[in-house]
Amino acid sequence: MYVILLLLTLILVYLLYSIYSYGAKPFTLFKSHGIPGPEPKHFIGNLDSFKKPRYLLEKEWCKKFGSVTGYFIGRNPYLLITDLQMIKTIMSTNFANFRNRPFDVPTDDFTELFLMNTKDQYWKFLRTLMMTAFSNKKLKESLYLMKVCVANFVTNISQDAASGKEFCINHSYTMDIIAATGFGIEINSQMNMNHPFVLHAKALFKPGFLKYLIALTFVFPFLWHLVNVYIILAGERKHRNFFAAICRDTILFRRNNPEIVGDVTFENLQQLKYLDMCLAEVLRLYPVSPRTNRIAAKESVIQGWTIPTEADVVFPIYTIHHDPEIWPEPEKFDPERFRAENSEGRHPYSYLPFGGGPRMCMGPKFAQLESKLAIVEILRSYELLPCERTEIPVELDDNFLLAPKNGIWLKVEKRKDT
């Protein structure tokens, strides 16, 4: 009997020690390398701090702890870096050691082909293959399909203008373009929200238990595979939010550009320099991806800081874009920041709306083309104006990607000079 009790006691002690080690051991990582950061708690790390939006929390921590900060979500270590030269080294100079993102390799046929989830040589092969879809030649060929979609969009807006009704910019326009240019089908989701393509796309982004399941993956990483597809497919939402953010400031474009007449071509869209400046400033203020990340293939030392292989290296784009030392009066909308003479001498990694280095987003030209086309076509005949429901500043929701929490509400008026 005594032996049995002793064995049970030893087993219990072992179990308790194992549980304690599981919950506490990872949190010595940054201290052992002299990296500052908020004090983590057993099991949950700094997860309890995420009552406020993550992009604001990252900004707060960077201000408090400096350009290199370590924190934990669950047991997972994150290394927050805002030093621009370190970012350049990791994203570009030392790309061979930081070429991958910290995602698990998918195990099913559906997810393994998504570019952001691929690694090493397969990523290189797939990116090279996909780059041809974003060449100027392909973009010119896509312009006709985009024009069909924007014509439907303008028709929809004209109905709101006639009735004096406010409207909320949603995903329909960009969903139509994705369907047309990516799948070769015309869905006109702006008028037919029951199209099978629309219904299936919506099903992928239903809120609910996924939000809580994602939180659990930080404490129990083995659950990550269950939400892998959701994260990868969130790219469509990123596409949508890019356009919605831009429309908020189209009135500035109208004020600073002369009358646009004649057919809109790929070439004359490239000549709208002030519109380019407006788009750039919108993406500085509201980067669709508030952060991007990499993971080290092997431990390395950069500018005296040790970057362990276990850590998810995070570059907080929103924080960098709102740094007053880089961008004076960072909350002010000022397209003049991006005039050529004003951009001289600015660090190339101080502006990262599409990431940086060889692994940056492939589609900025595509996203800008569809946005510029819509803005130009709308402003031929209509003014987009703030209304009672327009939020200034916009309240943002940080759920992997930055999005207007309550939508972008505008009023449409027929231009008097048309």
C-alpha cells in the first residue's frame, strides 16, 4: 500500500511539474537573449493584453520598450522589430535566412498551392509562375473586364444618387473583378447577391467560433491546421479593404485634377500622379495588413540582437507608418508626403503597405489599377461626399487585416458640371 501511494505521489508530482514546465518554460526565451518586453504570464503569455486592438498594442509596446521587443501570444514567441535597417537586412539583405513566413506547411491539396503558405524552393517556383499574371501586358488585357465591373458599380451608385440615399462601400465591386479576371466568369454580385459564387465566398468569412478557435491555437498550437484555410483565403478581404479605404479620400483627387474626358486607358491611368500620391497616403494611414512577418531558418545576430529560430519576427507596419520621427504629424492626411522631392532621403523600408523584399505582395499594380479605374469613372459624373454616418477618423477592426469596423459610408451627388 505504501509503495502504491508513493508511486501515485511521484506520478502526480511529475504531472504537475510537466504542466508547470509546459506553461512556464517558453517564457525565458527573450530574457535569455536580453530582449525587453512585457512580462508574460504562465500558459497565456501576454494574451490578456489583447483586449485592445493588436495594432495599437504593438504601437504602445514599441514606444515603451524600443525598436526590438519580445512578447508572447500563448506559448508562441513574437519579436517585434521597428528598426528600419534591421527590417531591410531581414527582408532583403539576409533573405536566404528569412525567406519563409511562420505558417505550417498545408497537408491537403487545396491549401498547399496558396503562395503565402509555401516555403523555400516551392515558393520560389510558384511565385515565378504567378508573376506573369501581374505583368503590364496582362494588366492591359484585364482592363476591359474591369471596365465591365466598374460600369455595374457606377450604375448601382447612380441609383443611390437619384434617391439621395447614403451607401456603404462593400466587397461587391472587387468580388466581381476577382471572379472576372481570376475565374473568367461574370457574376455582377452588386445586383445578384444570391449568385453561387457570392454565397460560397461569403460562407468562407462567416464570423463565429473561428475567432475563438484562432485564439486557442496560440495556447494549443496543434489546433492551427483547423484555421489554416481561413487565414490564407483572407486575401480576398485584403483586396476589398484596399479599395474601401481609398474611396474615403477621393474628394481630394477631384479637387486636384482637371476634368477627365475620353476613354480611360491603361496608359492615361498611369499619368494621374496626384491620384497615386493620394493612394499612397491612404495606405500609409490605413495599411490593410497592419503587420507582416518572417521566421529564421537558423539563429542569427543582427545589429547585436539575437534572433532565435523559435520566434515569429513581426514588422508592425501600422506602427512604422505612424511614427512621428519618420512621418511628421502622422495622423494627418497629406498626399504631398509622396511628391518626388519630398520622398528623397526617406528610408525605403519606412513605407511597407505591400511588404518588402523578394517576398512582398505581387499585386499592388493590380489593386491600384482597379481602384484608379473606379475612382476616375465615378468622378466623371458624381461626387463622393462625407455624410452623417461617415466616421472621421475611421474606427478600425484588427482581425488579421485592418478593416473599417462600421464600414465606409458616403453620400453620392450628381456633379453639376456634367
